[in-house]
Amino acid sequence: MDDLYQNNYRVPSARLVEYDYGSNGMYFVTICTRKKEFFFGDVDVETARIKPTLIGQVAMDCWLSIPDFFPFVLLDAFQLMPNHVHGVLWICKPETDTPNWQPNRFGPQRQNLASILRGFKAGVKKYATMHKIDFGWQPRYYDRVVRNNNELNRIRAYIENNPAKWIDECNNPESLYM
């Protein structure tokens, strides 16, 4: 397909080609707001914790409700930031024990990472629309298959320390967040 459009209309996927994103495993995700706008709140300089806006609280509540809609998902680390969220999800379907290194196939997208995140994003957007709150998501998200416990521990530390790093970046005049 890249030859057909000469790489002009399609962003290459960062996904593992041979991996089934509906299989059991842990996934680290980052989802940004539209144009990285600060919809979710501000980070308190003294506590390095976010003070969520109404839509920020809705995003946290929607994240926590993921297992209500996808009972095979266990939630791990999560962090709301002013213009994005970080989270770790564990897909834990009882019928399979190990990650499935099978290529993704074209067809219905359900019970996989994409459908889980689509539901999360839709829940937040629906609330914003119903309550006339200006809000939007970027169309894509970043994901990473967590491959081992050392990587998981590094990701958890990154997520936990993200608000403190945000303060450091906001105090830097050359920061991308300004």
C-alpha cells in the first residue's frame, strides 16, 4: 500500500506486525488530547499531583470503569496529566495462557486493545458532548506491549513520576509544553 500512495497518506504503524493485540498480555498506552490541549487539569507544583477538571475526573472514572465493559481487563498503573493519560492494562482472558504471536487479521475489532481504548475514548467524549464541554482526543494513541517485569517496573515508575517531570518541563522555557 505504501507504494500506491508513495507514503503520502498513511502513517506507518508502530505496532508489532506478528502480534495479536487481543491476546493476553500487558499493554502500556498513552492517549493525548486534541492538539495536546490542557483539558484535564493542572499539576500542583507543591504536591506534584494533578488537580483534575470535570472532564479530567470523567476521564479517570471512565478508565476505572473499563473492566465493567471488558471483564477480561485488569487495570494497573494510571496517570492523568493535563493533556494526556498514561495507563497499563492487562488483558487476561481465561481461555488463553500466553501472548498470541499470530498476525492481526482484518475483521471485527472487539475484545482487543483497540476496542478497549475506543470504548474509553468514546465514553469521555460522549460525556463532554452531552454536557457541552469543549473536548477532543487525538485520533491515535501510543501503545507498547510490556515484555517483562523489569520493563513493567520501569513503566510504572515513569507513570508515577510523570507529574513531577511535568513541573520540571513547565519550568523550562524551552519545554514543548509551553
